[in-house]
Amino acid sequence: NMAADSDKEGTDFVSFGTPLEPLDEDEPLKKPVPIYEQTVKDEKGRYQRFHGAFTGGFSAGYFNTVGSKEGWSPATFKSSRESKAENQKARGPEDFMDEEDFGEHGIAPSEITRSAEFQSGHKDAATAKARAVNAQSSLIPGDTLLEEIIAPAESSIGVELLKTMGWREGQGIGPRVKRKPKKQRPEEGPRVYGCSRPPAGSESSEEDDGEFAPQNVTFAPKDVTPFDFTPHLGLQGLGYRGLDPGLALGQSAEHINLFDPQLDIKTKLFGGKQKHTRHRGVAGQGFGVGAMEDEDEDIYQRDSMSKYDIEIKDEEPGDGLFGWTALRNSNKDASYIGKILEGFTLAQKTVIFPPPRLPRDYRPVRRFNPGTFVSHVSGVSPALAQPQTGGRHQLDSGQRRALIGEEALQGPSSVMDLLRPEDRERLRNIRHSRHGSSSSSRSSSSSLPPKKESGQTAAQTFKPFENNPEKQERYEQYLNCLKQGDTDALEESLDSEMTEWERSREREEFVRASILYRPSSSFLSSRFTRSKQQDDDDTVEVNRDEERDLDDKQTAVKMKMFGQLTRETFEWHPDKVLCKRFNVPDPFPGTSVVGLPKVKRDKFSVFNFLIVPESKETSGNGYFCLHWWAEIQIPRDETKHEIESTRTRRDEILT
Amino acid sequence: MSFPAPKPEGPQIPQHLLWTLDSQQGPVRAVRFNADGNYFLSCGADKSLKLWSASKGTLLKTYSGHGYEVLDADSSFDNSQICSCSSDKSVILWDVASGQVTRKLRGHAGVTFCVFNVVVVTPGSIDGTVRCWDVRSRRNEPIQILDEARDGISSLKVAQHELLTGSVDGRVRRYDLRMGQLHVDFLSSPITCVCFSADGQCTLSSSLDSTLRLLDKSSGEMLGEYKGHTMKGYKLDCCLSSKDTHVLSCSEDGHVYCWDLVEGSLSLKLPVGKAVVQSLSFHPSECRLLTAMEGRVQLWANEPETEETDTLVL
């Protein structure tokens, strides 16, 4: 898209920031700001001097002096001899400050703050600091006891403002509301015989109507009940109430006898409801209470002020939970009082889920009969019904498949099916031949594979040009020619029909393929070695050259015939710098090869296959090899040395 | 005026214990004399490297900075730098006087066992490579990596123009820089220590079949074989005496064995202690031997200390 919009160049681009000034090459470059011009000046143009801290601190005046540009005496000089009286007036420190000191970073910043009476709960920093300082110097350092004991009875400014606006303690805040006259309440509670208060509503409503006749009388809204949102931080569960300290510390009317096994002390202490109020002693109606009277709960119980009204007012409509927006215990089922947790309410709609459907032959009893239990359990394939021999670990995949009930995978069951018939034949032949041959033929075949066969097998195992059979034939021809040492291998195997470019491409590809896809015997021999035990018939042929050498050497060592048998000498190229450090002339100044050239590495890496055999045609194809080096991806090893040695390989090929 | 001809000295072997010191380093992994023999270094398992004076055995300086136990150390010829290698796969170059770490060379994939320092630091490592670092150039890459070994390198020595490595794959490799050749001698059992002879004609190598072999450098033939000690499991040091008269080796039975080089007979069995004698080092010129066993270092000399001042050291 960006390329497509290249014609609309100026319109689509957004520029940020200020562009640099266009540089004119002819003009001399502007020098940067010199040191003596890198100064800080205040708004009046005076040089700023920073003493001590970077911000704040005193200004040093005019070149560290009190004076000014006109001189040390101020322009307006008034003699104070005549005006002594004026000097009497107190001059606070503010008189000696300049506007810088009154500024933000000065020593006496002047800003607008709230005065003390208008302060809300947060004291400002100055008073807090003053209090802290005083606290340090008081009798008990750090404690502001006196202030806390004797605190002025002050109410905050908000309260004062509300009061002036007509608010009273206990009222809610908000616009005034009308109160509806009370409706008749349904009868509740037991029937009372004798004198009782008239039902609060029926008569008083009429009277109330009379009193509160004007409809446009509004009342202050009800105060919001503060709800204490204490998080449930414990781990005990909802509704758990700990030990009631009032009961535990002996403030109850009853003496808690800890030694009485009958008493259920726990429920008493934890405030739970007690089944029996009194176990011991004589209690109840027979003692201390008249026959006609109801038994009081507890005649020695202490009253609390919450049971009594403070004001003469009618009970307000609704419950006391004004402002409470959560669920309310509307359904006051007596049986549930005390059992419902705080904040919870009885559900309006109870949903009862049906019980689960059991299978027809479900028996809730587990019968473990190893022989026959399988048949009882439904859903298990009959394959499982037979008792397993050997346990579950001796199963093979087929048995497991039957147990699980899976289907067998589709597809060929053996790798042999995937191969083409001729490959299958070849493999079988190889296997048979290996069975029949002796060790000598094995070793000979490993080191010098017959030329044509190897070419054939090589081509068959690695068919780089499988898609193009003609090309593949040409490639095989090329390989054969290579083996026979023909220098014109490439030329011969080319197709005259192809264009020049195609021919060169094919040349390259053949060279690459021939190097990469080496005949299988030496290809694999350097990767594998013969195992000590004959595990399998399908092992790969192994190059025994190395092993033979080793055995020879070991026998030589045993016979203590060191020397030629045990010694090998290689040409080794030290690094130039290394020779310099050792103060030794470089033995091979020409080559840039480092390390052992032309030696087969034992490292199992790609470099085993990238060793070019000593043959003449590679020198001629050096050009193509170089191309290839640049293109192929060498798997990166951790050591950089691998990369270095690729360089050496390349160099060696070129030289 | 001609001085009387000095009496010919008999074969000098360090047989008298001059002093023992406790290096406080835990097991001492290696003791090495410096180039002139006045000081020696002890590499401890407590990750520290200590420099001692050889005459009295006084501790001069401690160098700490390795992450794991220090396995080998060597000093430069001008005594200004020490290099040490450790199980933390790094080689550290120290400044002797200040004790500061000059350089830390990383790059080995495994534990480094041996170091040698001329102007090139060449540690050999369990990963089978010898990396030569140039001390002067400040590059962090080694100049050359010698990785022909198929198994870990256990020992390394450097002479004027040759590098000698002994590897656990049973081969002694001698890299001749002047000729540009690598000679590989196969010894079949894993090699624990190699060293050059003073005349530069032979190499001595000890291997885990409890044998020391003296090989001729040019042909690779075995000139002498020394047996009798025990070296079956541990990498222990061996060395030649300063005048190539004797072959010395540590042993797992707590002795240092000393054979006559030419005859191959056991001349001396130094009772060092009960534990395995881990390391030894011969003085470059005098007949003194340092041995390390567990946490202690001992110095042995030809003659007991009291007579040292009288004899003329030639």
C-alpha cells in the first residue's frame, strides 16, 4: 500500500516535531553555543547563581554583592535620620525578601490555603509538623496525650453550614420529602385482652390527618443507616461469631460453672441460643413470678437504652433500613430468626432440583468380584470381560485398542507397504546378501563399494530429481562418470535440448547434489559404528577401517612397541597470531587454513559431508562451489569454530 | 687463583621434608612453582588461589573470584600475571600485585583443567578443546581452538614452540608450531598428565593404567616405562626433575614415587600422608619438590634445611 501511494507523497505523511533547519553546505557550520554563553538568567535578565541546592537557596544578588548596576547604594536612598519613627515599625522577615523568595521555590512561599476553622479533617502539613515537634518535647515523647484528652468541642465547618441551613442531628440530607399518612396495619401478634393501645394507625390516622392537614408539609428525609462493611477476613465461615467476651469474662448474670458437665458451656459463651435457660435451681413460674403473669425473660437483666425511645414520635413507616439497598428480610419467619446469616435473606423462590436419574440396574452397593464384576458393569466391551493375564502393563496396542473401544487406524500396517515394490525387493536382497556374506566381503564392500552399484544405490536412496526422471537419469550418468574419473562428467550428462541457462543451472545442481548426496555406505559409515553385540539383522553396514586401526594400535601398546605403530602425524596449521606470540615463524604463510586441513572430523556434524574429496574436477568447479557456500544454511553450532572451519573449507577449495 | 673443583654431587632427589603448611583452602587441587621458583601458587577447592613464598611458606596473597574450585594455575615469566582455571568453565587472569581480575575468559563448554601461560593462555577443557587466547589483544575470542581430541583434555604443557596435550581418549598430541605438524601418540589408556623433558627431547605421560611412559619426541618410541605407583582413578600429576634425572609421580596411596630416569628403578618413595597426593611441582632449577595432599602443601628438598646455606647450588 505504501508503494501504491507513492505518487501522493505529500498528502499522506504526517510530520511530527520541528524539522531541522535545512543545511546549506556552502555556509560555514555554526558553532555550537560556547561555554561562556551557557548561562541561566532569571526573568529580569540577571545571572542566576545557585548556591547549595539547585532550587531554592538565596540569590547571590548582583555579582555576589548587595549592589546593583548603578552601584552599591540603591538608586532611591532615603536617609533614616529624619524618619526614625518610621523605622520603629516592626519589620518582619518578609520585608527583607524579594519576589523570588515569595515564589514557588523560595523560603516563604505565599499561597492560598484554608484557614483553621475551615479545615476539614486533614490538617495541613504545617500544623501536623508543629504537633509532631511538640509531641517530641512533651513528657512522653511522641505522644500527644493532652491534645487527645482535651480536644475542643468543635464541629467541622460542614456541620456548621448544615446547621445554618436547618439540618438537625439525626436527619438525613437531601431534599425534603412528603410523608404519606400511615395506612392501616394488619393485625399482628397475639390477641390482647384487656387494655391495649389502640391499633396505631386507624384512629391516629384520622387525627393525624387533622394535625398534618396541609398537604404541602415536607419532612426531612430519613438518615441513612450506616452499614458496616467489614470484610470477612477469617477462615471460619459465614455466621461465625467468636467467643463473646461479655459472657466469658463473667459479666453475665449467671455464674458460668465450668465444671458442670451438663451445662453446654460452648453455646452459652458463644452466644448461641440455649435450649434451656436454667438447668439448676428452681426457676420459672414456680418461683418469684405470679401465677397470672408471664414469666419475664430475665428479671435481673440489664436494660439498654436501645429499648427505649428518645423522642415522642410515631413510628416511621417502613423499617429502619433506610438507604439500605441490598436485600431485606422481608419475610420475617420466626423460625428463621437467628439462623439467617447477616446480610442474607430468605429466598423468594426456592428451586428444588430433582434428584438424578439412576440407571436402571444401578445398585448402590459395590460388589468387587474380580472374575465377574466386569460383566455387571455396563458399557464395557466384551473384550474386557475376559480376565487379563499379566496385568495392564502387558497389553499391546491392539489389546488396548480393544479395551478402549477404539477403531484401528486405517492405513498400511507395515512400513513395507509404503515402499515401492522395487525398493522392497532391494531391501530384501540386501538383507539376504548380508546374511550370506562373510566378514571379508563385508569389509571390502564397505570400504570400496562397487562403482555402478553404489551409483545405483546412491541414486535410489537419494533421488534429488525424482520428479524429473530424465534429469534423474542424467544425474545418475553424471555420478557414474564422476566415479570413473571423467572430467567431462558434467558435459556428457547434459541435455542438448535445454537452453544455456538451464544447462548451467543443471550443472550447479548436479554438483551440489553429488556433494551432498553421497553414496550411502560412506555417508552412513561416518555416522554409525558397529555395535559390540549383534542386535539386529537390519543394521547398517559399518566401516571397519577405523576400528582396525584402533585395534592395531592397542596391540602395539600392549606389546610396548611404540613408535611408528602408535604415532600419527598430521599437517597442522597454526594461526598466524599464535605463531607470533610464540615467536616462531609461520610454517605455512600462504594458507589461511587453521587447524587440521583435509582430515575427517569425528564430530557428527554436517561438516562430515562437506569434505570435498581430493579430485580434480572440484577445482574446476570451484566457482560453483563458492556460490553454493553462500547459499546453503549451515546449522549453527555453539562454537564459532565451526564457522571458522567453513571458511577454511572454502579457502581450501579455492586454492 | 683457581677455586677447587666442586665435589660432584650425587643424584639429587628431594627426600627431606622442609616444611608443611596448611593452606586453609580445602583440598588443594594443584600446586605450581612460578617461573623462577621463588613463589608457588596453590589452587584450592574453596575457590581461592593463594600465592606463597617458597622459601618459608608464608602466604603472600589470596586471589578470589572464581565461581567454583580452582583447578590449575600458572604464572607468567615476568611474574606479573597469574592465570587460573576453574570448574566454572572460565579462565581468569589476575594481576599479581593488586589481586584484581584483569580478564575473564569464557568460552569453554566444560570444566577447564589446565592452563599454561606465556603470552597466550591455553586452557584445556573437559569439552575436548584447547583454546588459545591472546593475552595482549583483549579480544574475547580465542586465537585458535585445537579440538582434535575426542574426549576431555586432562593436561597441557607448553614449551618454546610446542604444545603438548594429553587427553582422556588415550592420545598425546604434540602441536609443533614451527614445523606446522601435529603428532598423535596413542597410549590406549586415558592420560592424566603430560610434561616435557628439560632437554626437549622426550615427553613424559602418565596414564590411568598406573604407568608412566617416557616417549621420544621425534619418533614416538617409548624410552622408559615406570610402574609401581597407583593411578587408577584420579588425575594426578607427574613431572621430571629439574635436571631430568628422575621421574616423579603422585600416587593414590599417599606416596610420591621417584624413579631414576635412565634405569627405571624406584629410587624413593616419599611418604606424604595417607590420602591421595593430588599434585606436585618441581622447582625449575633447584632440587625441590612441592606436593599437595588434601589441604596441606609440603616442600621437600635434597637436604634438610639446616645445611642449605652451606651447600653450593650449582
